[in-house]
Amino acid sequence: MFLSLCIGAAHISPIRVLEVLLHMSGSAGWESLVVLRVRLPRALVAYLVGGALAISGGALQGVFRNPLADPGVLGVSNGAAFGAVVAIFSGLAGRSPIALPLFACLGALIMTAALVGLAARARFRIGPLLLAGVALANFAAAGTTLLLSMALADYDVGRQVLLWLMGGFEGRTWAHVAMSTAPILAGAALVFGNARNLDALLMGDVAAEAVGVAAARVRLRLVIVTALLTGISVAIGGAIAFVGLIAPHIARRLFGVAHVTLLPACFLGGGLFLVLADLIGRTIIAPGEVKLGIVTAAFGAPFFLWLLARRQSLEVT
């Protein structure tokens, strides 16, 4: 987080950044403007979105009893992206500040409901679950591509949709921090409040019911909350993939499988991962930027393939 305030197209010394943060310098120089108005709100928004996506991934992995579950892999992020593109394409996003997050959350909820229905019919087995996620993700992506091709007739709208689909936090301000903090922290708190229930779900529905956990009700509650978290994250940061896959696996390696420690570690680690990815994206070709979705995909796609290959090899042996 601190490095993200120091490093960029214009480098600022760590001592100067500390002076700005602690109000030790009374001058309103360009360093103060860059740190307080550009880099700090951007880093905070990236941290919140990364934490939301990561804790959603950790919760979905427990709900589906599947370590490969992730809002992006299962198509939830694609549904949120489609809903947000509908808001942008229709012009509603420009008329109302709540239209974009509202449509993104609605798209995520619809996609999640379809996924839960298909997964329940297949008894949440990994093969059908992943195939259902791929099918739903491609269906939403097809709708998004259709709207994008239509939006390209209007340069401004087409450019806005295209840049948003690649993900990123450029231009994020304190208004975005204020808009995202309360719903993301509230959603994360609701997920964490079900940590013990997620531990019970890992034992199977019959065992969970035996210890007093209403498995169907808990699963529905967590699916709705994670869908809303995903929708809010996509509305703020655009289409960003694989955060909910990478962070939970690293947290599980470091802190174990108990959700009371795993979920907070997911939130903290996911936030740090996305801040780091954003820092790489805006410095690797400075003063230009590599879009954040490209950076996370560069890390996440090989990681997902490694996890899939490792799981298949364990099943064979």
C-alpha cells in the first residue's frame, strides 16, 4: 500500500509521502495532490475491491465444496459485467449514479441463481460445475460483445464500454471510496458471520444438518451476499478476474482451512494482491498503463491451469 503511494509515473520519496500523510508539510505542492487526490483513493478502492472479490471466492469455495470456485471462473463476474454494460449502453449509468452498481448486482444475482440451480442438479460435482460456469460465462460474454459491437457506432460510448471491460482504477476518487466502503465491509462482515456454517458445509449437507446448520438456507444466503459483493466490485473496478481464486488458495496454504481465520486472510490478501497488480499495471510501461484485467489474467490463468492439473493428478493417483 505504501509503495503504491511512492511509485508511479512521477516517483515521490518515501519520506515525502510520510510528510504528506502525517500533514508534516504545510505546503500544498504537487506531491500532496498526487498522493492525497490520485494515489491514495485509488489504492483504497483497489484494496476494497480486491478484498471483496477474494472473500467472495473463499466463501464460494466453501459453499460449493470446490477449491476451483471463483466469481470469475463460475461466470458471476461475467453476469455482473453484462449488467453494467447494459447500464452504460442504455445511458442509465450517465443519468443516475446508482444505475451501474444496481445493474451489475442484478446481473451477478441472475447468473448466480442459474449456477446454483445447475450445480444442485449435478450435486455440486466439479466437472459439471465448471462446465456450467463456462457455459454461463460465455453466454454473458456473448451478450456483452453484442452490446459492445453496437456501442462502437458511438465512439464515446464504445470507448467507455471497452475500457471498463478491461478493468482498472484510473480516475477513482474519494467519492468512489465513500460509495464502496460501507457495502463492501457490510458484505464481508456477513460472510465472516457465517464462518462456522461454512466449516459445517464442508462436511456435507447431512453432517451440517446434524449439527444444527440449515444447509440450504446458509448456502442461499451466502450466494446472494457474494453475488452482491461481486456486482459492487465489478461496478467500481470493471471486469477483473482470478482474484477470488488466487487469494483464497494462498490464504489456505498459510492459515489453514478453518473459515474463521481463512476469510479475514482472504480479504486482507486479496486487497494486497489487487493493489500490487494495479501498481504493476501503471508502472510497467509508465507513463502509460497496462489495464488491470490484463495483469490479473496474466497471473491468474496459469495459476488456475496449475490448480486444475494438480487436482486432476491427485484424482488419478
